[in-house]
Amino acid sequence: MANVFSGLRWIIDTASPLMVTTERIKVKGIRWVYEGATAGDNCVVQDADGNVLWETVAAGVNYSEAELLEDWWETGFKVPTLAGGRLIITLC
């Protein structure tokens, strides 16, 4: 599956140091689903300056975590670390 940036539900399956967007966006929620996880695998979302907007570390296999954020990401975001799986970002 490739990254999907359409509609209000963006799906990211590839880590990159490049910005996904530099636009100001309102994020309703975020979810990381990783069926092949092992304890210690992680996912990090950062702003343009490298500040962490969201991060998590898998506690074990078949890991999934979701969080309701309802927050503005002022300078967009990038996903420099994604051990695997899919990161799903829901926009408002």
C-alpha cells in the first residue's frame, strides 16, 4: 500500500525525513496499527523544526494505539520514524 493523502483520512506507511505537508492542519486523531510489531518498535511524528508532535513505542506484537488530539499542527508534519504498519491521521 502506498501513502494516501486524500480526504480527511491520511494513511502513511513509509517513514521519511521530508515534510508530509508544510500547511497548517487541524488533526482530530491519530492511530498507529502495526501487525508485525515487536516490543520497542516506534513511531515518531515531528513538526518542521523537529519537535515531537506525537510518538509511541510498541509494547509487543500486533500493536495498535490511537489518540484523540483535536489539535492544530501549525507547520505541518513529517514522519521520520515508522517501524512498520500504518499511521492513520484523521483531519478535522
